Amino acid sequence: MGYSFIVAKARASDGTLLVLGSRAETVSYRVVTLDRIVLGDRSQMWAKIPPNPNDPKTFGLHHLDTGRWMSRVRVTNFGSVDSAPILGRLRPTDEYGVNARWHDDKVAGPYNALVSAENWERKINIMGDGPYREGTTVIMWQWSGGAPNELWRFWDVAALPQPGARILLTNFEHIVQLGATPEQKVYVHTNKDTWERWTVEDAGAGRVFLRSAHGTYLGSRQNGEVYVTPNRDSWERWVISFNDGFRIRSAEWNLNLGARPDGSLYTHANCRAWERWWTPAV
């Protein structure tokens, strides 16, 4: 069973990734809240599981930490019953009914709406206006046209890559993979094929080399230029760490690998959205 983070398009005030999680326990349920992403936090990990294999469009959201299912529950302390939001709660049972069944909506782009299978007008939403803080309650609400607080995407849970691993280097913001050509050019592309696969090699002291499918190594210069080369020297050493997404930092220059919307690559002192990566194993 594959688990994912459910990442909000909305961000914290400092740009940190926010995900659906659930930590606070009550007598009978756990409320789903917005959390800052933590790589190994099981309370932030969810699996899409169809109740009927013949209807994969309908799915439950299974919570790894508790083994429960996200469910919508009407509450009446937000005003009139007719306009009351419906909080996502984790049901303390292994079975899930209509209130715990969901669909992906049809929104263009990498983020989508999560819709109640019982009531198409109700979608998972974040209460209030941004910027959002950790612990904000997640509710159900009517569609608002694609605002950041009602759009989500599933991102596979990935561990910090270790030497010997074969990985993709996926830019989280632009949804493209870093690749290298046989002519020693670097690029980003939506492909996830051989040229976009990298092997992690030990460079000592917590540093790594990143070897392309063509036997060349990712490197960077002090001016921010990114390249591949047959060399395995100081300019080709990197440090991969987790900071609300993976950061790939040049060990020599202490600059972070990034990608622009036009597909060009660089390293920079910034540690923001364009310098955020994911490293799924392949």
C-alpha cells in the first residue's frame, strides 16, 4: 500500500509546505488539521484505497498513523445548520461508508480538489483566509473557483536518499525532473525515463555525488552554473537534506540547486519554492 503526503497549494506565511495531518486525540475521533510537513511523521501520511476495485474513481483516505479513515461530519457550532462546515474526522473503525468516500475533481494543473462522493458541492477546504498556520482546522465547504485553500496534490512519501539509491530529482514547484544528455547538457523535463535517473554515490562526510545515466556527475560553479562532467571532484559534491522538501546544496559553494519556470537550472543562496525538490526512488 503506497502512502502519500496530501500537500496544500496554500502555504504558511514563510512559504513552508503544509499538509493534511492529525495528531490531536479526543475520546472518539481525531480532527484533520493543517500541519507543516515533517518527513517521517506517520500522522501526515495517507493512502487512497478504493472500496470497490471496479470503481477506482471513488476512494477512502486511510491514515497510516491510526489505521482510520478520513470522514466528513456535520457540526452545528459554526452558525446555521444549512451553512455549517463539515470537519474531516478520522473514524475509529476499519470500515468506511459514504461519509468517508472521496473523488478527485477535474481541475487543470498539478493541484486538484478533493470532493465528497456523497455531496459533490462539498470539498476539503482550509478554514479562513491565508496565510495559514499549523493546526488550522480542515473543513468541507462549497467550491470557490480554485482558491489555494481548496486545492491539494498527492506526493509520494520518500526517504532521504542514501548511497546506492537510484532516484529522480523532481522539482516540487514546477513538476519536472532533472536530466542529463549524452552530450553533457543538463535540463528539466516532465519525462521520468532513463536520462532523468540518478545514482547516489558516497562522497564522504555526509556528502554525495549524483551520477547520471551516462556516467557523468552533477556539478556547479561558484557563479551558479550547473553542469555534468566525468569528474568526481569538490565541485561535484552535494549535500541532500530535508527542509519542508528536499534541498540539494553544493558542498563546495553552499548554494542550493534550483529550477526556473523556463526550465533553466542554477544554484543560489535562496532556500525557497524553486529550490525545493523531491527524490523518489526508481
